[in-house]
Amino acid sequence: MNTEQALRKETNKWLHRIEKEIKNIKPPDEKGREFLENILAYIKDSRYFLGKGDLVRSFEAVIWAWSYLSISRELKLLKTHKKIGKGD
């Protein structure tokens, strides 16, 4: 597998995971909604760049989406309303 294939595979893996996980996220307030909107925008950007073949920007965008999700959970701005199992 070359670098381009590896980057595409990793990007798709993390996009798939966050798109599945984001379905179970709920914002408790306006600030949480703002964070969720940013996460969704980064996911959309990642898909857009992936479609254009811009793999570096696509991967960067999905990493930002995960960063926002992680930070917002730590700050309790977003909450998971359903646990996701390993088989999901």
C-alpha cells in the first residue's frame, strides 16, 4: 500500500467512526450546539476534500472534528446519549 492509499484508508476509517458516533451526541445547551455545528462542518469539509482527492486536507478536517468532539465532551458541552459497542 502506498502513502496515498494509506492516507485515504485512514481518513475513511475515522470519517466512518465519527459519523457513526455523532448520531449519539446531544448538545445540552447553545454552546454545545455551536460545538456540534463545528464538528459537523469539519466532517462535511473532510468529505468534500476527500471527493476532490485532497487527502491531506481531508484527513486534517476529520482530525479537527475528532478534536472538537473530544474537547466538547471533556468540557461537558456535548453528551453521549447512547453507548456504542465495539461491534457497532
